[in-house]
Amino acid sequence: MADKTIVILGGGVGGLVTANELRRHSSREHRVVLVDKDGRHVFWPSLLWLQVGLREPQSFVRDLGVLEKKGIEVLKGEVEAIDPERKSVRVDGTEIGADYLVLSPGAELAPEQIPGLAEAGHNLYSLEGATAIRDQRKGLTEGDLVVLVARTPFKCPAAPYEAAMLLEYDLRKRKVRDRVQVSIYTPEPGPMPVAGPDVLAGVRQLVEARKIAYRPQHQVTEVDPATKTLRFANGETAHFDFLVYVPPHVAPSVVREARLVGESGWVPVDRHSMETRFPGVYAIGDVTGIPLALGLPLPKAGVFAHHEGEAVAQTIAARLSGRGKAGAFDGQGECFIEVGDGKAGFGRGNFYAEPRPTVKLYNPGRHWHAGKVLFERDWLRRWF
Ligand SMILES: Cc1cc2nc3c(=O)[nH]c(=O)nc-3n(C[C@H](O)[C@H](O)[C@H](O)COP(=O)(O)OP(=O)(O)OC[C@H]3O[C@@H](n4cnc5c(N)ncnc54)[C@H](O)[C@@H]3O)c2cc1C
């Protein structure tokens, strides 16, 4: 079984792990091709530190081209079309055929879906937005700082809460906290609802202990940049002087156009093998929609994209060699939750447990924050 080609769409978390693991576990006669439109990898959790001046972008952005030295073919280009039946993609006008296709294009951010949002605020989930928060936050010395979740689902369910707590800590360091009100508005019933009532109450308590006003069940419909007003579906309005937002997420258009998405708007897969309804075509990470027994989907998070990528790489390597076992994603996940003051909490659990995920939240401490810093360093060393 010589000379197979594996094409991986996306050099984010899922694609980076899949490409590395496949290269490590498969013979060099097989081609591993990684296609990414930006040609770079961003370690997204570090945006939370960037927004408060604790990181520079160059410390956590890497050129994917360096993977060539490991024998991974890196193609910087936009996948314009996917043909899942023929297992081929079109990249900047050129058709590339594959024996296995792994789709990890993430979620597309769509701030334009909420009128006024992009003009009025800063997109926490983009390098440009987090850099703008860092540069402009010092102009805020009094008034209302709002962290807004524009819609569910969104990746990294903890991120808006971490962003608010880090910004709150930053205000204290700048000695203007007593003149700035900090609020979080979100359509969710509470923080990270999929993780269960204990985690929801625990994270809410962390936020409210810092005197951050928490406003769940607020679905924003419109933002007025002129009067700095948020309007919500429940008829309420809120004023802001400085707006940090998590934009609506949608499946990338190239995936929608290939009719790979299901009713949820995301790609349905077998929740263990990550195979789509097309044999030999896998989807991993934020682009997938995996329903859980409690009626909510598996959250979109790098930890899942990572483990799903490992499972898919193991399966393809086993099929290529005709030896070894197929991989399976088991729903385990964990995350650090930055709370400011050089501390973080930690949550870990089995998201495939039934009837509901079993997730434990550990109290914040300096050691968890140190763990997150180490994880960032290890990630960039391990995969590049
Ligand atoms: C501020 C922030 C903090 C976070 N913190 C955490 C955390 O602490 N823990 C955690 O588990 N998760 C965290 N996440 C979430 C995590 O980053 C995502 O869940 C993860 O990146 C998803 O991986 P992915 O491979 O699905 O997509 P991505 O990592 O988004 O990668 C997608 C890649 O596909 C490329 N691409 C897209 N479309 C095309 C196309 N048509 N052609 C070519 N290339 C294309 C993009 O350029 C991109 O490189 C955080 C996210 C943010 C924004």
C-alpha cells in the first residue's frame, strides 16, 4: 500500500496535531499535505494575555512552513472547494486529490451578523482585536467596560469569563477599578452550562467575587456605535464605553458549500472515529457538531480538536500500514481558567459521560496559572 496522499485542511490546533502525528507514525512514501490560507499557526489562548499586555503576538504565532523539515508538505493557499465524494480539494485554482481527507478549518467568525457590532467594539477572538484592546484599554479610566458574547455556540466556553477577569485585574493594577464598572452579557443561562450546575455556579462565583456584573440570558440583537448602546432580544438595553466581544461563529463557507453541514449548521461525524458520512473523509475540531446526551453539543475547544486529531492520525496510520488499532476520541477534556492576580482555576472531565458530562472544577491557584504558561511553551516546542 504505497504512495498514498493525506490532505489536511487547516493548520490550526486539529490540523497541526494530525499532520505531526501522521508524519511520525506513517512511512515517508506517503505524502502528508497541510493546507492553510494564512500559512501560520496561532496559539489562540495567548490572546487573553495579549489583550492586557502580557504577550506579544510574535511569541505565540508560528510559520507553518517550518514543518517542511519534518517531511510535511505545507501549502499556503485557500481551499476554495471540497469534493468529499472524490476526496479532493481545490486550492487557489488547482485540484488536489487525496486518499484521506481531514477537515479542520475551524469556525468562521461573523461579527457582521449583529448590526453595529464590528464598528462598536473589539473582537477578542482575532489577533487584530486583541491587539486593539491592549492598545486602547488605557484610554478607559472611568465608565462601563462590557464583555459581550454575541451568540452561542462559541469556541472556548471559558474565554469571555477569563477575558473579563483579566481585564478586571488590569483595571486594579492601573488603579482605576473603582471608577470602571465591568459587566458580562451573554445569551447563555450561565457559564459553561454543558459542564453541569457545579461548574456553572463555580465560575459564576469566581466572576461575581470580583464584582463583575453577570447578565446571562441576554441575546444581543443590535449595537449602536453612536450612542454606545447594546440592544437585547428581551427588550433591555445597556451602555458601554469600551466593548470587548466574542463574535457569532458559523461553519466556514467552503464546508457549507460542500454540503457537509447538518441541521445544527456544523459537520456531523461519528463521535469516536470523527469520520463524516463520506468514507475516508474526517472532520475534527470547531467545525464539527457533536450532540451530547443532555441535549447540548460538545463545546468547541482546542483540547478536543487536539485529541480528535490524534485519534484520526492513529486511524489513518493504521489503515496505511495495515497494522495497529484505529484511534477513538473518548470525550475527555480539560482547561485552565485564568482569573487574574497570576492565578488560574482548572476544569477536567469526561464530556461523553451519560446522562451528562462529569466535570470537576479545581479552585484557582498560582500553580494552575504556571501550568497554563508551561502548556503554551510546550505546545510551541512540541509541534514545531
Ligand atoms: C481567545 C481564545 C482562547 C482560547 N483558549 C482555549 C483554551 O484555553 N483551551 C482550549 O481548549 N481552547 C481554547 N480556545 C479554542 C481553540 O483555539 C479552538 O477550539 C481551536 O483552535 C480549534 O481548532 P481547529 O483546528 O478546529 O480550528 P483553528 O485552530 O481555528 O484552525 C483552523 C485553520 O484553518 C485555516 N482555514 C480555514 N479555512 C480555510 C480554507 N478555506 N483554506 C485554507 N485554510 C483554511 C485557518 O487559517 C486556520 O489556521 C481558545 C480560543 C480563543 C479565540
